[in-house]
Amino acid sequence: MSAAWATSSQPTMPPAQAMNFTIVGCSEHSGNYVPENILVDAPQDPSSRWSGAQQLPTAKQWILLKLETLSVVKSITFGKFNRKHPCNMREFRVYVGLNPHHMMQALHTQLKDDTIYETFPLKHVNSEGICFPIRYIKIVPISAHGMSFHISIWYVSISGIADPLYVDNIRSRYEEYRETVVLRHVLKHLRQRRLLTPYQNILARSNIQVEHPIVTALHKSLVLQGTWAESEALLSEASSAGLLDAYIQFCQPHSQWKRLHGVDADGDAPSKRGGHAMALDPDNGLIYLLGGWDGQKSLDDFWVYDVSAERWRVISHSTSIEKNGPIARSCHKMVYDTKSGCIYLLGRLGDGDILKPEDNQELLRRAGEVPDGSKSTPYCSEFFRYHTRGLDVGKWDLLSFDTACFGGPPLIFDHQMVMDCEAQILYVSGGRVVDGDWDSPKYSGMYSYNVRTSKWKLLQPQPALSTSSPVQPPISPRFGHSMVLDPMSHTLFIFAGQRDDKYLSDMYAYDIASNTVTELFSNFSTSGGPDACFTQRAIIDGRLKEIYVFCGLTRAQPTGALTSLRADTPNWVYQYTHPSKPGKWTKILPEMVQEDGEPAEVPLPRYAHQVVYDEGMKRVFMHGGNAGETNMPVENVEAEVEESGDGERPRSSDEDRPSRVLKETRLDDFWTMKLLRAAPEEIIRRAKYQIRQQQFREMCEEQPAVKALRFLQTQVSAVVDHTNPEETSVFRALLGHLFSTSIATDDGSAESASAPKETTTCLLEEPPKKRSRPNTPDEAWTSRLDDEDEDEILDASTSAAVTSSGQKRRHAVLLMEEDPEETALRDASTKPLSPERFRQRTEVFESLLQFVGEDGKQPMGSLLDVVDAEDGI
């Protein structure tokens, strides 16, 4: 039910104001540098500061602030001394809470050693999107700028909202949220333990909904009544109500590729290239393509592809000769503005950019990059706009000759650029700076460009990294990375790429509204994600909360310098529920066989390619790129090349040239892809399989063996995917259960079904591991599969109390006997469920919940986990 809280209306937030607070505690201070000094802003006074006493590295230093009233705190500002000081605090953390004994981290960052005051946004919204109030703030210094110096804080101010009506509304809503979370976990715990009467009493006396009514009905029919047909019918109702949609979305998808062979009226299409740029007009189904590097030179042709007509059209064979048009380039970026129909273009690596001006003036002039008499202009960062409609259709605008002169980025390549069309703001991230000094790589920061005001703004600078720095910048410098925009949450995801000689596998979420960065993964490769990669391509579906990542260069070994392009390079999907919380990485499985049985045609692994995504059609379009190196005779190679981002740059030839060289293969193929996921009918089949396994198990113990065997061969077999080794293995293991339990005979008596050893061996192959566990008297079947989430399975406390020696205790905490609520549902002729049978059915029910989205089922986790928490009960 968390999504309901996040999407429900919240009160309008008043503007933030300076807040009053007092000092209510601190660690030991040094001399007269008492904590109250931070209340006074006196940058000229060297004694107006708090300074911690020299302590052991393991001992924390801290200052505890108490706000005058309960408030929603939005930011904290640190004042500084009037010059650099070795005691200046560098790294620190900030914690917030309603009381000083239970606080959460709201900030972890560092201050610069300068005189400029710094303001940082503080976390005031939880992971479910609920705004919360606080009363206490704890500042925890970690290090000073000077080695072995006391840490000093000069001045602190707090900004937030203390408006009584607003804060009271926020407090009430937050308390209601917390009560709801607690009660839902209590209700789950009670129902698992068969305490159904108090469970119903709480439901009757509260306005709490544990789960969707269909799920409640499923628990009643499956666990309490054992009406199997009704339980299976409820699965179809759950599907119709959309309860299975979230699970289907999280199933491992398959890719279905189709090669597009469209050409223009002359039979032409864009030539082989890498490092080009593409942008999509989703409203008209048009894909624009410009420039790139073909292995010999930069390109300046401009194309558009009509998706519905499946045809290319050349807009310009050379934009260099167009008025205000961009010169030939690669490693640039384009974005399309759906509101104005304009394309924005920034960055380049041109044929002249890799040469020193004095080396080849003629080439630079021919490329239009060095006006006579100027030595600084070869590296100007031009900013272009192209009109696809309106009065200026087909025209280029040179918005800026050098964006660096107007507060924007310097000339860069292999950066990333996205656009928030609703806000009319572009975001530019990273990239390697083009300044002619290729031996000392420099990187750009993060900028925004407001289309309405034509203003650039630096959002995240990229200072030079020092090996002695205890804290890296929020997003470390990089190029050849990925950045996508989630327009729903106004979050930028930034990940992977290269810094110096290192390929990266980290991932960050940048919240635009608060200008805060959250590290999602320091190394997603160790969290089930792709290898560290460079020039991979990524696109996002904001409605589905999914990011799709395609290929890229990887290292042959994590510490090696050689790059590789694996033949089996997988593509990936990253799924998230909240942008600031780590999501799940899943490989996109390839389509091995087409519907007609022929092997599926799939694109080669590549890098420096381009992809765009049509969110309405749910289709990916991919063009060109670099498929890696092939060994060719030297006479077939006009010029040797070396890697430099998406494109390559010529290098001086050696005196002794080899007879054969490695030449990179560029591609001109054009593809479209859609993801295939499990159909609802497939999910229902899997759920029915689990239900019928339990039904079969009970038949083995209560009905004649012949009847149980017939049910296994017909009803259970009908819902088994016999092409799935795991399912067939479980299915074969079920037959073993038939011969290992006391079964009923036709005359109603019970006898042990001990089949001859050779018969059992013939009928029963080796059962899968972890498919059975102790029961009465020897073993019992369980529905839990190896890969299911153990959080959703009943924990050990719900089973019969057993000592370490395997003997049952005489006195269990819970007897798990029939509850009066069950008695009312049971026929007088029906025996009550045994505790073991109730546990088995509950386990099947909770296993079925894996197919239900979080908003439709009981909460994850267990109250027992609270006991084991660091500050638990």
C-alpha cells in the first residue's frame, strides 16, 4: 500500500525560512571553543568556532541541535573563517530525528577549504515519498582539512518550515503512515500464527487494509477452507484486477530484434559509422541521425528515418556548408524538444580537435575551426539548435559560439545530454574536455541550460581529484558514461563510463529539485549488474521505472588495460521502485529461435553505437557502432587509428609499420527491438502448479493412492511446463512423496506405502535438493523453490518448536490450534486443520504472493527482524 501514500495529495509546502535552535549536547570540546560559538556568524574572529578535542579515530565527535519547534528542515548552511584554515571541517555527516535516541542519516558530504559559505539540502522525505518533521539535528564531523588538526565548525544555520498548520498536517500524516506500517506488520504476524480472532478484531476497529480483497479471499479459500477450485478461480480474478502486472514486469525479459532495411528514394542509407548522434521525435515517429566517425574522417551528413514508412531521407549531405550548421564531428550529443520541435546539439571531437594548431593550420582552417589570428578558438564549444517545424523549419541556429564563455561547459566529447521538455531545461553531464592536451585528461561537471532564459548553470562541479582525499566528489569525473532522466520523479540516473584508464561500474541518482546525489551502487557488477563498461548506451521508460542498457566495452580483466568486446555481451534492464533506492539488475535474454524455428537474427555486440526509445510503442531503435577489431593487411588500411572515446583520432605513423594491423569494424545496420515478457496466463499456470502440488500432498495422506496418482498424472501434469527442467524435476519428486507417507486404503484404514526399492527407483529420479524438509514422521513436501525470496516464506518460529537435537519441546510458545474464526467456516463433518496442515497451506499462500505486486499484498519482512535489529526490542 506504499504507493497510495506516495501518490496521495500532500499539503502545499510554504517557503523555507531561517530556523531557531539551541545546543543541547556535544562531545568534548577543545579549550574555549564551545559549541555555542556556532550560533554566531563572526568570520573575522578566529575564536568564534566550536573545536572538538583531539580524540581517538574510533571516537565520534558530535554536536546536537534542538529546534525551537517541530519543523520540516530542508537545508543546512555552514559559515567559514575569512581565510583557509587547517582546522576547517572537511568530511561530515548529519543525522535528524524526532528524538535524539532514534535518528536517521540525512547527509554525508564534505566542505571546501575556502571562505564561501556552503548550503546542503537535508533529507526530509522518506523512501515512500512521505515528508516527515524533526526536532533534533546531530552534526558528526569526521575529518579536518589539515592532518592531525582539531576539527572546527565556525557557524551553522538551518532553513526549513515551522508553520504550525503545515507542520501539524505533515506530522499527522507521518504518524498515520507509521501506525499503518506497524499495524499491517502486526496483522501479518497474527495471521501467520493462526491468531485469527485478534486479527479480525484489529481489522474491525481500525481503518487498515492489509491487502487487496481478492488476496484476502484467496487466503480464506486456500488456507482456511481448502477449496481448490475456488482458489484457482481467484487467480484469474487477480489477473483481471491487475494484481499480477508488477510481477510480470519484473520477470526476466527476452529481446526480439528485427533488422530494418529502409533506404531513401535513391536507395541510400546512412553509411558505416560510430560515435554519431540520434534523437527521436515520438509524436511523429521520426528518428534524426547526424555525424559520426567512419574510421577515416568525421562526418557531417544529416538524416531522418520515418518509422511508419520505414524509409530514410537525407536532410543534408553536409551540414558544414549550411548556414550556422555544425561542422563534421563525432562523440557529440543531440536531444529533441517535443514542445518546440527543435533539436539541440552540443559537443564534438572533430578532425582538427586532436591536432595542435601549429601542427596543421591548413587542416584546421579547412575544418572551420581556427579563424585567422586566433589561437584559442579551436576548442570553442558551439551550441546549435535545428528547427524541424514552424516558420524556421530546416534552419540551424548557432546559440553560442562558446558555451564556456556563458557559464556553460567547455568543449567536450563523450558527454551525456538529456532534456526535460516540460520544464524546458537541458542537462549536460561529464565528458572529456578538448583542449589539445591529450596527456592530461580533464573532465567536465554537470550543467543545466534553461531554454526560456538562455542561461547556463553549474550544478555539480568536477574538482581535480586528490589521492589523499577521503571523500570523492558526489559524482566522480567521467566520460563515455550513461545518463537518463526520469521525468516522473525529476531524477537523473548517471552510471558507468571511464575515468583515466579505469572503467566504472558505479551508479548515482541525482534529485533535480533538491540538488542532491545518492549513490545507488559503488560497484553494480557485484550486485548482479553488468561489468564495468564504457560507451554503453542507455534509455529509460519512466512509466515502467526501467532503464535499458546496451553493450559497451569492458575490460578483459578488472585490473587490465586491454579492452574487449565479448561475443556474448548481454544487454540489461535496471528496474527500480524508488529512484533513491537501489533497484534490480536483470539480463535481457536473447531470442534464440524464431516462431518458424529458424535461428533468430540478432545484432553483433558493439560500442559507440546509438539508441533511441519510443515509450509509446515500447520499441528500441539502434544504429551502427563499432564491432571491434579485425586483423587486416596493412595495405588495406589507409591510416592507423587508436581509440579515443566514441570516435578515433589519427596518430603519427611509426617508421617500422607491421605487415598486418588491427582495424576496427564500423557498422551501418539498423535494428528495432521490443521486450517479451511472461503472459498473465503463464503466471496463472505457475500459481496453479503450486496449488495443485499442495492438493496432491493432502490427497496422498487422506485418499486412496490410486486416486492421488491419477490426480498427479492428469491435473498436476496439466499445469507443468515439461520443457522446464526445474518444474519437471519437482514433478518427478512428487511421485516419491506418494510412496513415503501413510496413505488411506479403500476400506478407510491406513497403511504405510513402502513401495519396492526397484519400483521407486524406476518411477522416481533424483529429487531436487531443498525440495523437502522434516515432517511427520519423516519428510514433507514444500512449495518453496530455490530462487524464491525467503522473506516471503514462513520463518522458523512458525514451525513446531524443535530443539537442536531434533526433538520437539513439550511447551511451545504457540500451539497453533484452530481459532474460533475457523470453526465458524468449517462444516461439522469436517475435521479441523492440524497445526502442520495450517503451516503448509500458509506457506503455499505466501509463496503465491510472489506473483502479486507490493501494493496488493501484506508487507514484506517480519516483526521478528525487529528483535535482531541493532536498536531492536
